[in-house]
Amino acid sequence: MDTHKIRFVANRPWLSADSPSRPGPIGETLPDWYRSADRFAKDPATGAYHQLPDGGGRIPTWKACPALFDIMGSGYAYKTPCDIEFYEDNNGDIKARVLIAQHEGLVTERLPLDRFPPPQGYHARHFAWTADWAVELPEGCSALYAQPFNRFELPFMTMGGIVDNDKVHQPGSMPFFWRKGVTGVLPAGTPYAQIFPFRREHWVAEYDTSLTQQEMSEKNKASSARYRQPDGGVYLNEVREPRKYR
């Protein structure tokens, strides 16, 4: 598998290559709820693993799904460089206060987007992130910027977008919404955007409707027999191609 280089360029004069908030592999920011989860189902009372009938093996949980790990662990993370306080003013509007003066420009307030519906349960008056670092990619490559995947516990929602970072080398701004009913301090080191670099390619869709009902059934049965074995791991150990981000 080819190795490509993503370059992060400091956008603040005081930043250094070892700044704690510098972008890094997003796999390093996996939350405690993910890290502490078990790959196999347990009896909450005894702690014993649930077994399939007739000694068929342990029953995998969502933690055993390689697809889930790959989407959460692929790419890089923009992280908050300091604590940020979110509070409501006397009118009930959500406000943000960056708690270290030199990072004041990290969060800016935005007016509601005309005809763009905010996510349900979030304030329409929203904000934008302005990253401390810009991204540079090799020719022919772009980057997907999005809310860290499956991080539903985070109290904000960063809007997604794609930038051709082989041509554009500036941080720009990423709008985000704040969840209603939540106030307090967002701690330093919180991942606020997932950066997934990819090579631009053209694709053409094809549609195959040739399988009979019996062929579909046999194909699905064979797939289940191979990949849904007790204790799992077939896809992870025999099929998946690991990707490295450092």
C-alpha cells in the first residue's frame, strides 16, 4: 500500500511541532467509552461471557466490528487547543468564551444560516472553528472534514465539507452547532473535526440485477458462514487491509 504525506502548517506564530494541540492521528483520540468496551457480550451480574448454544463460542459486540473501528480511527483530528466555555446569555442565546487569550480567534459566532436547517436539538445561532493549522496534500488529493464519526456524545455538531488541499493551503472556517440544554467547559484536547485525506478519482456506477432469488440466498448464506462466525475476527484477520496514520 502506498504511503502519502499530509503536511500541517502552523497558522499561529507561537505554535511548534510539539504543541499539544497539533493535529494528529484521530485514533489517538478514541473516547474512553470505546476503549473500555468489551469485544464480547457479558452477563452484567457475573461478568461471564455469553456463549452460543452447544459451545459455539462467544457472542461479539459492536466493539468487534472492524468497520466501526476503521471509520473512527481513520485520518487525523483537529483538537481544541484550550478550554472553551459555552454559556447562555440573559436572552437565552448560546455564547462561547475561549479561555486562553491567544486562542481567541478559534471560535467565532455566526448568525443562523438562511434556509439551512440546523440539526434537531441544536441552537440555530451557531459558531465556526478556525483551526490553528492548515493542511497541505500531494497533487490530486483532497480532504474530507467532518464531525468525528460516531462521536454522538460530543455536545457540538461540526458541518462536513471537502477541500482540494493540494491547491488550497489555508485553515478556512468550519461551522458548528451547539446542543441545546448543554452549558459548561469543553476541555482542551477535544477532537472537533476529523480530517480524511483521499485521492480524487472519477467513478462510474454499474448495476447488476442478474442474480436469481436462489443465487442471492446462497450468496448471503455463504457470506454469513464466512464472516459471522462465533468469536468473529475473520474479516479483521484475513480480509481487512490496515491503514497507518502517523
